[in-house]
Amino acid sequence: MRTAILADIHGNIEALQAVVMHAKTQRITGFLVAGDMVGYGANPNEVLQLLQEIKAVMILGDHDKYSTNSEDIRLFNEYAQKAMLYTRNALTPKNKELLNSLKETYEQVIEGRKVFMVHGSVNDHLKEYVHATTPDNVFSAMLKQAKADILIMGHTHQPFVRRIMGKLIINPGSVGQPRDYTPKSDYCILDTQYMQATIQKVSYDIGKAANKIVAAGLPRYLGDRLFQGR
């Protein structure tokens, strides 16, 4: 089974449309989304609508959680705070209800492989950053704790695939706001039959997405950074 793994779309409908179009040419049978569907970008409702249309399995990210209620957002930087306030006002009641219904983790056995998906980490589901440089023994402990053959995490916006003792750790990177200094959308194709994971990079209309950010009254910086992939 070939599954498209997405994360950190952040309200960027142009990027998501490009990724979905690309994935559909790759014999994909399903979509998993490791959180942060909204925040930063100008089109949170459109993103959630498309994800529902393709029947994507979604889990909660930190921006998803804090963009649906009045919880204190001062722990986030000023750009994230402004984006969250915008998203709170933009989201429809139905989409707020959708986000509030999401779980923080997803577990499923696919072709005999146990998949565990979380936005942050096994230890802190929403806020911990786990990078490619994490030592093997730490990853091994996470795999053991999750009882997983395949561990999927997002949050860092930086893609990587690690293989440890025949098991996989995957961060698909960010669809909507990549931070690996490559201004293209990132996602991953997971083949559970052969235990292979491949990072994909997809071009999209950055100018259109950036212009929408400015037109929505969001900080220009959030649009400018898309051209730099950081």
C-alpha cells in the first residue's frame, strides 16, 4: 500500500492542491496528515475542505488546537500569534468543531506494519521538536514506547527518513511552509509493503499564496518566507 504522508499545511491551499495533484499520479491509496492543517496561511477553511474531500486521516497539531479557542497563545512568537487570531476569526463553526474533534495520535496496522502518527513526539504530542540529528537510541526508545514499526512525526517543517533495525521514522516536512531552504512543498510517499519512504518536493504557485497572506492582513513576513523555504 502506498500512502501519502503530509504535515504542516498551515492554511496554504495552493501548496496543498499541488501536493494532492502530484500524489494522485503516484498510485496513492490514502492520505495521512500529521497535524497543523491551519495557521500562518490565508485559507484554513479551503484546506480543511480539500482534506475532507480526499478522505485524509488527520490528527491535531499545536496550531490546530490554539486556533479554535481562546487559550493563551503568548508562548508562540508574534507572527504565529497574529496568524492564530486571524485563523480563529476565519474558521467556520463547522471547521472549528472538526479540529476540536481530532485526536493527538493515530495508530493503525497497515499490511502487518504498526503505524504510529503524532505531530510533535511520542512524549509530547503537540510541542516537542524531533530532528533528523536525534540519536539512534532515542529514536529506538520512541519506537518501543509507541510499539511501532513506522513512526511519523511533523512539527519541525524539515523532512527526513531514518531507518533503525528495519523500522522507519518519518518526518514528511511541510506542505505549506517548508523550512529546509527549498521553496517547494514537501510530503512523503510510504510503501508499507516494502518498508520504503521517499520524500517528494513539489512546486506550487508561491506568489499567489504569498499575495493572499498580505491581502488577508497577515504579516508580510509570512508570505516572504515562502520564497526562501525557511
